Amino acid sequence: MENDLLQFLAKYPIRTYGRGQVIVRPELEEQRIFFISSGFVRVHTITEEGNEFSAALLGQGMYFPIFRYVSDTTFTKRLPIKYYYSALSETKITSVSGTDFIHFLSTKPHIATEMSDSYQRNMRLLQSKLEFMTYTHSAYKKVCYFLLFLGKKFGEEADNTIRIIPSLTHKEISTFVGLSRESVSHQLSILKKKNVLREFRQTLSLKRLQLLEDEMRK
């Protein structure tokens, strides 16, 4: 994170959220931006059919909900929040007044540009995920794709494996890939039998990312 931004955030207190605790609700019009100091945040919503859908996973150094502050040219347009933002692990958050933050950006335009670029990259990743989940009918490949995404973005190398951080339940994974929990459990069991994946106390470890890529090509 940029030093000027870190100095700005240092003026605000850090709050700790426990796993599963909701940080922002869609019905609230709280004009604040939240920066993740440590931990993970799940972005999710409830569909009209009553199903839970997870759109994104945010980690250290990321921020939300920036959508209502972003327009084609400025950070001043406010859009309604449609998602819940919930802690997926113990998460430390710095909360900043939207008005204060917009003023800060006006004095540091290079940070506004960097954040805009980051926003665009995240939107492209989200678009790719949605396209893959929509047009791929194989439950197995959907789970492989999501694990590959986690391994690349949130993986840590340890003991000749890639440990996925944070820990995810089968139910939580199901909300990202649009499958039932039972289906996710079945696909994970196949990967474990193929020695592509290991699981211990909700912690997933991948032997090699290349193995997952090979599975997706089959």
C-alpha cells in the first residue's frame, strides 16, 4: 500500500471483526470506506430465489465498498450497496469517512489513479469468474477454477505445497461456484483421491497449481 495512504489511514482507529461478523449491510447507507489491515472479507448477496451468492473475496491491502465512490471520471458518485461484506477470518479494518477520503484523494491524485486501476483489474477478474461459471457446465471444472484462483491470489508455499489462505468451509466454497455443498464436497473428494488437493481442518493445500490446470484441460 502506498506510503501516503498508510500515513492517512494511521489517523483512524482499527477495529477487529470475528469470523462471520457482518461489516457492511446492503440496507445501510453508511458513507464510509473500509480498508483491510489483515484478514479476509467475503462479498456476498442473497438472490431472489433465496440462495446465497459470493461475488468476491478481499484480502489485506484491499478496500470496500468503493463502487459508490467511482464514476467515469470522479470518486464522488454514490451508488447503493447491494452486497453484504462479512469477515471470513479474524479481520482488522480501518474505517474512514467517505468525505475525508475524497478530500484526501483530491490532494493525492496519483493514489486515486492507482485505486482506479486496481478497481478495473478486480472488475476484470470478477467478469472472468462470472463468464467461466456461467458457460462451464462441469461442476468439477468450476471447483478446479476456483481453487486455482485461490491458489494464485491467496496461496502460501509451505512444506512443498501451496496452502490456501483463508480457511473455507465446503458451504462457503459452494456460494462462490454456484453449486450445492454436497456437490462441492464430492468434487473436492475427487481431487483428494487424485492427490491434487489436501484438506485438514478446513485448510486446503494444493500440491501444484499445474496439476489443477491440467485437470481443467481434460
